[in-house]
Amino acid sequence: MTTRRAALRLGFHTALVATASFGPLRVTHAQTNREPLQPTPQLRQVLTAPRLVGQQRLTYWGFDVYDASLWASSAFVAEDWAKQLLVLELRYLRDFKGTDIAQRSIDEMQGQRPLSAVQQNTWSATLQGIIPNVRAGERITGIYAPDKGMQLLHQDRLLGELRDLDLAQRFMGIWLAPETSQRKLRQHLLAGAQP
């Protein structure tokens, strides 16, 4: 009995650790009983006519990870996402270490197109220096401007900026690039885009 209990405990612990580093994630529909999202005053300052393009919940082995929401102006076109002003909000549903989020981000960018050793080291240090630990219910928001880079906010407080335009685009590409590992998530985030 104790061996079986130890094995179950080890399996559960392994699942939680894998969740913390994201692992191979599965997309599920966000809860249908949630209130429709409305643009915040901050979104209205960034986007002239903020419009929710799409939203989706990410889960791993039945564990909710985060709810993702993509906001753009009313003229948003999916094929040209990297050339447009965008706001991506991740509302975390579990606690995560910032270092784990940064490492998973590097792994995802590496999956889009291989990074050089310099990019990997520099970008990893940048992300680890800017991404905080998050608790369930907290938000990280990325404001992407193709000619300026990206601002990252935690609970509406500016964390810093990614001024390297390639890093900013590749980081946003984790969710929006055709090469993303999470194609269903991308599909749902872009669901309200113009054809």
C-alpha cells in the first residue's frame, strides 16, 4: 500500500512539475460562464479602437495554466500580425516561477526557428531579468509595437521593454506565429481577425 501511495504521489508531483514548466500543452475552451471581456482603460490608451480578437484557455493534463486574450484595433489582419499594434494578456491560473516562464519562452522561440548561441544566451538573460514570479489570478500583458518592440506589464505595472525587434516578434510569435507549437491556441486567438 505504501509503495502504491508513493508511486501515486510521485506521479502527481511529476505532473505538477511538468505543469510548472508548461510541457506539451493542450488547449481547451475557456469557461463559457465567464463574463465577456471588456477593454480596460489601459487598453483604450494603447489601441484606438480596442477589439477582442480571440481568447483561449491553455491546460496541461487537466490543470489550467492560463487564459490568453488577444486585443487589436478593428482593422486587424491575421496574416500581418507582426506588422500591427497588439496587446496579449495572459491571466495565470496557477503559480509559476519567472525563471520557468522565461526558459519555456526560449524553448518555444527555438522551436519556431533555431536561435543562435548569442541570441539564446542574450534573450534568456533578458527574459529572466524581466519576467516575474506569478501567482494564480495575476496577469502578464505584452504590448507589441512592430517598430518599437514590446512592453511587458505585470498587474498593469511596467516590468520593462524588449527593444530588440527580433526578440519582441519572436516572443509574440510564441502565440501567433504559424510555427507555434500551440496551433489550436493560435487559431482561437486569431478567430476574430478579418479574412
